[in-house]
Amino acid sequence: MRDLDWAFWLGLAVVLGIVEVTSLDLLFLMLAGGALAGAVTALVTDNPVIEALVSLVVAVTMLAVVRPVALRHLRTPLAIRTGTAALVGQKAVATERIDEHDGRIKLKGEVWSARTYDPSHVIAAGRNVEVVQIDGATAIVYEAEI
């Protein structure tokens, strides 16, 4: 039976990996890493106590070191938006009258076509606006309260 210890550890790692897929909190993944270490140890030695100790040390180390770093990377909000998504929420100035069909704004040093978010509202030239959305090459804006 000692010859199949590695299979037990490997089976345990697979089960823990499957449980991780359902929980997605990286806890069971770290425990599966410990079980994999136990499987490797079982290939080297026939001592189940050493296998269990190696598995425990690796699992605890992964829980203490790897999991917090991985969670921090997974749960970091997207601080850097790129492309047109970076323009949403930006302030601009109307360079000409803006209505539901057409208008122009100066946004981050560039002139953009624009239209109002509220179709019944008209924004006069020179007024401050805020970008709500980008639709193709047109900024959808509303008058800002600056």
C-alpha cells in the first residue's frame, strides 16, 4: 500500500482543486499545492509522517505567503483605464452649441464631436461639460456643475 501513497496525495490534490473551482477563494488551491508536495514526497520516501509534514508545511506556507499576494492582485480595482473608457467622467468645454444631434467639445486638448445625454437639453458654447459615455467618435455629455 505504501507504493501508492503518491496516488492518494494526487487524488487529494485533484479533489481540492475541484472544490477550489466552486469556491474561488484560493484557499483550497493552496491546500491542493500542499497535497501535490505530499505526492512528490511520497515518490521520494516511504514515510507517511514525512509526507504529511511536507504537505502541511507547503500548504501553510502557501496560505501565509502566496494567497495574500494572489488575492491582492485579483481584487485590485482597475485603476488605469485606457482608450475611450479613460475619457468617461472627464471634464471638457463646449466649443460650440451642443444638442441631441451635434456639437463640439474640447476634451484633453482634442476637439471631439458631442451630443447631449438628455435629448431635450441644449448646452451653450463655453459651458463646462462632463463626458458620460463615448459612442464611436462622439462624446455623450451633460452640463457640469463646476
